[in-house]
Amino acid sequence: MSKVNPTPASMPFRAETRQLLDILIHSLYTDREIFLRELISNASDALTRMNFEMLTNRDILDPETELGIWITTDPATRTLTIRDTGVGMTRKEMEENLGTIAHSGARAFMQAAEQGSAGLSDIIGQFGVGFYSVFMSADQVDVASHSYDKNEPSSIWTSDGKDSFTILDYVKTERGTLITIKLKEDAVEFADENRLREIIQRHSEYIPFPIYLGASTEQVNQQTALWRQNFQQITAKDANEFYKQFTLDQKEPLTYTHLAVDAPVQAYALLFIPASAEHYLFAPRKQDGLRLYARKVLIQDFFRELLPEYLRFVQGIVDSEDLPLNISRETIQSNRLLMQLKKLVTSKAIDMIRKLSQESSGKYTEFWYLFGRYIKEGVASDYSEYDNLVPLLRFHSLHHPEDLISLDTYLEERKPGQEKIYILLGDDKRSVIHSPHLDLVRQHDYDALLLTDPLDSFMLLALKKFKDIPLVNLADRDADLGKAVEAVQPESLPVSEETASRLVQLFRDRLALRVADVRISNRLVESPARLVDPDDSPAQELQRVYKMINQPMEITPKVLEINPRHALLTKLADLPTDSPIAQLVIEQIYENALLIEGMHPDPAGMIDRIQQIMAAALE
């Protein structure tokens, strides 16, 4: 191959081109190795077009030539070459494809880039941005090409990326394009075959054409894009092995799913739920996000814009035919296409979790302990998927303290006459199950959901009912317990009104300002007392949310409700008003109520009083 036209046909760039190139090279790209990925993806495009052309046209140059990409280096001369056997380019196509940057639209692009225009991604494809990233690492670039059209001559395009480019006639007998890059002194790493192999395997592993590296023509892209295969062809073994290779996680995933759609965007995805919530020290996954490809070319390793934040534990690959390859891969901006893609991937991920819950209760229990809190986060934050997420929730309950049940199961197991879904918030399952708030539901054998995860309070800000059946917090003073509350009425208490009033006054006198009030309760059966919020207090879940996020909220003292039918209180009523043991018992009943609510400031401080009570009992 040689140049046959001794007089360069120099085409000067316009005045703003230098500034525009600065934007392309320094603003739109942040990693110098990107240029190799861009050039390989351009070669892959040319090969794809050639493959399509060969289906209908055999009157082409070199019809028997292998479709592939060849990369060689010469460290001594700091030269890197990339050759493909794709459709090639004519002289006119070179001017259009490689010279577009000099056209009048360049100023509009530059202005959009400088202003951070939202439409930047819509016009970026007009400027061959991917190709021009090569000037991050090149002093000079020569592009020699011969079209598949036998009647077209070959040409060579040359530029240093500064003031102008030239196009010369050129003797190139083979079909395709040869790019010769004279590397900058500080870019000599890209003449190292080991470095190139690493870049190719990282970014271009799934290119559908062979990539050969070095004089030995070693093929360096070996893997199959499993996510592009028909779902029926993907076995569980194939998916699990791919996951292990993809993540270096030796545990098989809990489950996986496959996505292949043509509308509203053409996309493929292979999504996994890992069997561990931890990021292993030596695993390639150092952060959350999916691996995003455009036409099998890696765009970004940890792309977080395709799933809502609460699904960040999902791992996998998303590949779209509709993402433009020449858009800057480091700075893909949110646009309509990505919004559509996100909706598809999110829906598929939630469907994968739903199927796991239906098909394997054991695996779903494992999933819930690993990632259940993320589903609660989604219920609280994603109104658009609320109806799909709520059935995925699982809870411990009074009847299922060790198992997990869904809201559907809770409703199926309701007792006759139970009209609500009863819940109780607490800090610890072992203590909340003994809460005095459960007295009435326990007496009537009703079930209650025990919510002891801090995120439950956030979730309840959104979760008010399920299938039009309200959730009722048993800790609310006037919680609607339906017919259950009719079992105990103040007038039927086995104590006189005078005794009940005396007990209330004893507690008020002793506790004073530490409680908002003391009153008789018709909600207590086995417990001597409970604490409830005054009428004007914020809801319990809101109080817990503020506490969790360390935001100040003025909390008024609680109301102490007492059960005068309880043995402790009936005996207490018989003691003299000034009895020391009576005062100790009142204090202890109050602090027991604080303790079970998770509000006691100093549990160890009760030890001395408990010892005094024990000593009095022994006497």
C-alpha cells in the first residue's frame, strides 16, 4: 500500500474546531483507554454492515475474506494499528464520516456542550465523537480504507487533531479499514500487547467478530453474549456458570431472569439475585450497578441509572441496540430512551423476585433475610411500583414468631370477626412479643404483625392498608379493635370506682410530670400497665423515623394506662398510701412499661429498686 497522490488535499478545520476537540477529548472522555473501545466498536459496526450486505450481494470486493479485527503494535516506533474487513469507506464517506467535525453544526454542538444542554446527547452522534477520542493518545492518525464496492478507489485520511486533515488517494487492495496511530510519548502503554489484551477483554469481550492481537494473531475475545441467546436455550447451569465468571462469586445466585424485547426499545438483559449481600474483597463488583452494553460493547461497569436505588443489590448485564455507540460512555445522560429502558429492567427485576417468592419459599426466606429491607425501602419510596412490591413483604407475627408470612397469608388466617390488620412496632422481637399492647388480640387469638426493623417505620408512612383493609397499630390509644374491645368495659371491672380512682391518684402523685396522665384502660388483660401517646402526639412510626435520622422532635410524656384488675394493682390498692413498698412498686411498674417500649434510659438503674422489692417480699 502506498500513497499515489503527492499533493495533499488539505482541508482546514474551522476556527472553533480546536475548542470543540478540547471538549470532546477532555470533557466527554475521562479515561484514555476509551479510544480503543471506540475504534473496535466502529470496526464491529463496519463488519455488521458487511455481514448484512453479503446476504444479498456477492458482487463485492473480497467476498471470501474473514470478517474480523486485527490489532498489532510496534513499541519501538510507538505505533498501534487496527484493521478490519468491514464495508470500508469511499473518499466521499471519509469526508462525511471523519470530517463531519468541521461542518457548520460544530458550533451548535460546542455551544450545547458549554451550556450543558439537555439535548447534547441528541446531536452528539453527528460528530464522530467516538473516533476523535483517539487524539487523547495520538500525535497523528492515518485512516486508510477501501470500500466493498469494487469500482471505488481507496483513500487515506490523515490528521493530528489540530488544524486540518488531508485525504489522499491510496493503494489499498484489501477491503476494509486500516487505522494507524502514532502514539504520544506518554501513551506508550497502548503499544503493550498485555495492556491491550486487558482493555479488549474488559470492554470488547462480547464483540460478535473475532479480535486478533499481535503477530501471532491470538484471538482475545472468547466469550459468548449469553444474554443475547433465546431464553429457552439458557439453562440454569449456563446462567450460574456465567454469573460465577461474571462476578467471581463462587456461590450460585438465588435466581436469575432474562429479558429480550423489541419495543419500546430493543434490549437484552440477564439479571441475578446474589446469594450474599456482601461485596467480596477481591470481587470485581466494588459498588452497586449493572454492567451496561450497547451492541455488546461495554459502556459502563457499574451503571446505576437502570434500576431504582432500592434494587441496587441486583447484579447483571443490560445490552441495548438503541443506545448510540458514539455517545460518551462515561457521561451518558438521562434521556427518554434510558427512562424506557429503566422501566423495562425494573419491571423484570421485580417480576424475578415475585417468581422466586411463588416458586421457592425456602429461597425466598433466604432472599428476605438478605435483601428484605430493600423491598421495604421500595414500598416507602416508589409509588409507581407500590402495588407490585407490597405483596413481596414478609413479617414475623404473634402466631408466626419464627416464620415469615405475607400480608396475603395474614388475611387468609384471620379469625371470624377480625376486620383489621394488626401491627405492633418495637425495637426487638423478643421483647415486643410480650408487649401489653397485645393483651386483647392475644385473648381473642388474633394475629399481629411484629415490626422490629428500623425501616418498618419508613415503610408504614406509605403502607396504610392492604386490599382496602387498614393497618391498625395496637400501640395507639384508641386503636380500632372492633368487637374485641367489647370484652372488657370499665363498668364491669372487679374493683369499685373508688378503688380505681385511688389507684389512679397513687400513680399520678408518685410519677408527677414524668407522665402526661394516668388512666384506667379497657385494653389490658394480663399486663398491669402500658404506655400510650397523648392525643396530640405525632404517629408512632413518624416518631421512630425522626429518631432514626437523628432529627429533633419534641416528644411529650406518655400516658400511663393501668389495669386495676391485675393482681399487682389489687394488692397495691390495699396498701397504705404512705407505704414505702407501694412507692417502689409504682416506680417499677412504670419503668417496666418504659423498658418494654424500648424507652428506658437506664435499665441498670432498676437493680437497686428490684433488690429492695425482693427484700420486702422475703420479709
